[in-house]
Amino acid sequence: MDKLSVRDARQAAAIGRQVTLQGWIRTRRDSKGGFSFLELNDGSSLANIQIVADGKLANYESEVKHLSPGSSVTIRGEVKPSGGKEQATEVHATEIVVHGLADPEAYPLQKKRHTLEKLREWAHLRPRTNTIGAVMRVRNRISRSIHEFFQDEGFLYVNTPIITASDCEGAGEMFRVSTIDPANPPRTAEGKIDYAQDFFGKPAFLTVSGQLEGEIYATALGKIYTFGPTFRAENSNTSRHLAEFWMVEPEAAFFDLYDDMALAERFLKRIVGDVLRDCPEDMQFFQERVDNTIMAALETVRDREFLRITYTEAIELLEKSGEKFEFPVRWGADLQAEHERWLTEKKFNAPVILYDYPRGIKAFYMRLNDDGKTVRAMDVLVPRVGEIIGGSQREERLDVLIDRMKESGLNPDDYWWYLDLRRFGTVPHAGFGLGLERMVQFVTGMANIRDVIPFPRTPGSAEF
Ligand code: ATP
Ligand code: MN
């Protein structure tokens, strides 16, 4: 008897086979004829398979008739053509082994519909729902596409550190990693906490980006990508921010900003194309139950060329738009989500790549343009989500980089190793960062980022 997934047992090709299926009961319906229909799900697909449980089964009265949603079983039987139009097959059970019942009085998912907010309280049970199951299958397909895309493009997977001791940009947003006893910290003569006595002999933090370390490997191996957990202690309770999220960051030597944009466009098209091809059932679910514009939006990304406009052109368009924005539009200020959405949703109805941002709002490592006012930064904006990718061509000129560090209030000595990359065989190079959860949100249409990661960490919330 072959073990089969529900997904495979649902295919007409399985008809006639003796199979073993294992999973969790979604529903049980008893027929007057003295037998029962069970709906079985094992996570391999959105759809369940129907099991016909005959009254003659040895444990029919004692166990099968007590199966309720959430119970776990092993089913042995034969795959037969189904009479129903929803499915090609059903399984006629010859044996049902019950592993665990789920008390219907106590099981939270007994009731069919819960709000996504309510489900967040049950992070240990919510993957058993259709919605979270579909999200996680799509998330998995996206993660696989990320690796496949970069491997196919000749990028090397490099693991950058999660704990970093470089007192990096935006330290205010970083989580400190320390073994110092907060109740009794060692103190310096001035009475400050003495981090020289901490685990690493200096302050250490959780990484906010693997980029700087990625540059080290790109300037030796050519094309690399990192893909791992990233942490930001920003206290922003929005539907697009997590304190712990997954970021993929390619970095490539001898890439300029235009190569970088082209890479980002190929990358997003590849992910979307893979999901549309390989997850039709889950995508149909999102289209019908979550957002009925999602398929059209994805096809747009897959098939339409991304627009490329400069930040300055975008500001002009926003100023001429006649829209009443909550935040005023002004050259030199960061674009707000409402501005990004107007550009992608109202103005162009397509993904837009904005580039050449004012130096004042972008990081020190972005390459300064000849105008002296803008840097070679680019953001990819998509409908609904806004910024999904942020990237740049990096400053490869030692003197300019040092000036930019000082201008940003950083001490170049702290970055001696980063500057060495410019001292010894410097090359033009570029890269970007894509937040995995923003991508999953974009692809599934899920409104809140907390519902596209298994265990969301947000301000005030880390239960599991
Ligand atoms: P935003 O302006 O949206 O806060 P950012 O400009 O701070 O983002 P980057 O530093 O450019 O973000 O990071 C690269 C990518 O990582 C972003 O384009 C986004 O997809 C993702 N990202 C950034 N911060 C978060 C977060 N807190 N939670 C989830 N994803 C994030
Ligand atoms: Mn950004």
C-alpha cells in the first residue's frame, strides 16, 4: 500500500490504487445508509479528499462515528472515481486508524469561520485553516523561486551573520544582543554600562541587513545573495512592518543601477510566473476569498514592462496630480505610502521603479550622482503594497564614501573593513533587498503582514 498525499490521491491517475492517506479530519457526515463521509486534509493541497467509511469497519461505532474536525487518522483503502462534480476521486476505506480525537467542545477551529485577528491568538492551530495553509504553500513556492532564480543567474548563496558588532546605520532600530545582567550591569568609571565586559567585548546587535557583509563576498566572488532573518526594532504598528522578517539581498560586482533594476524586474517576474503556474488552486482561493483583483495584478507584473522614472519626475507628477495627500509632496522628502500607491495604482496601474533619490534621505553607501544632489538609489513599487524592493548602486570611490559617512554622522574608522573594499581593487557594484513577507502579501493579497509569516513578531507581541 503506497502512502499518497491527498493532493496526489485527488488525481484521476490514482484511480484503482490501494493507498494509505494520513491527515486531519475536516468534517464528518453520517448517512442514513449506515456509513459516513469524511473530509480529509493533510496540508498538501487546499482541497480535501472524500473518504467513504463503511459501517462494517471494525471500529465504526466505537471510533469512526466520534471523528470530529481536527482528529488525526491513517486511512487505508482504494481510490475510486467520485460521483461528485467537485472532485475526480474518493477513497473507500478498508481500515481507519484513529491517532487522536479532538474534543469538539474544546477545539477552537470547530466553528468554520474565524476572523484573521482571532486566528492570530492561535498561532499553533491557524495553519490548519484554509487561508493560512494556502498562504504557507505560496510562501514556500516563493522561497523556492528565490533560490532557483539566483542559482540560475549564477549567484552564490552566502550566509551573512545574524549577530553583528558593527554599530551600523540606524542603530536606534536595532535589537541589542547582550548577556549583561540588566539588574546588575558592569559600569565604567563614568557610570555608564561597560560593554567591554559584555559577551563580545563590545556592543552587539541583531542584523538589520546583510548588505555590508554581502558586499565583502560580492567583491570576491562576483555575484552573491543572502536570504535570512532580519530584525528591526522600529515601533511601527503597520500592516507592512514586522520586527522579525526575512530578506533576500543580492549583491553583484560590476553591476550598475540599470543592471540592478533589470535584475529586480526579472526576479519579480520569475516569482510571480512560478506562483501563477504552480499554485493555481491556492491562487484561485485568494482571488475568490481575499481580493478579486489579485490575478489581474499578478498578470500585470508578469507580462508588463516595469516603468522607470526618476524620483524628481515622480515628485512633479505628484505635485500635478491634484490629489489631497495627508503628507505634503516636497522634493527632498521621503515618499509616503499614499504617494507610492497613487503612482502605482492610480497613475500607472503597473509596477514602477523610482530611482535617483535625494542624497539627504538615503544611506551613505549609495553612489553619488554627478549632480551632487541625488544618489543611485532605486525602489520598486507595486500596487497595494508600495515599496517591495529597495536597492542601489554602491559608492565605490573611497574619498566620496568617507565624505558621505562623515556627513551621515558615522565614524569611518568603525568601517575600516568596508573601506578596505574600496582601497583594494574597488569595483562598481549594486544590489537590493526584497522583504519576503511583502512579496507574499503582494502575491496573495493578504492585507496584514502578520498573516503571511508563521509567527509574527510586532511591538508588544511575541507569544509563540
Ligand atoms: P519601509 O520604508 O517600507 O519601512 P525600508 O526602506 O526601511 O522600508 P529597506 O531598508 O529598503 O526598507 O529594506 C528592504 C526591503 O525589506 C523593503 O523594501 C521591504 O520589502 C522589506 N522591509 C523593510 N522593513 C521591513 C519590516 N519592518 N517588515 C517587513 N519587511 C520589511
Ligand atoms: Mn527602502
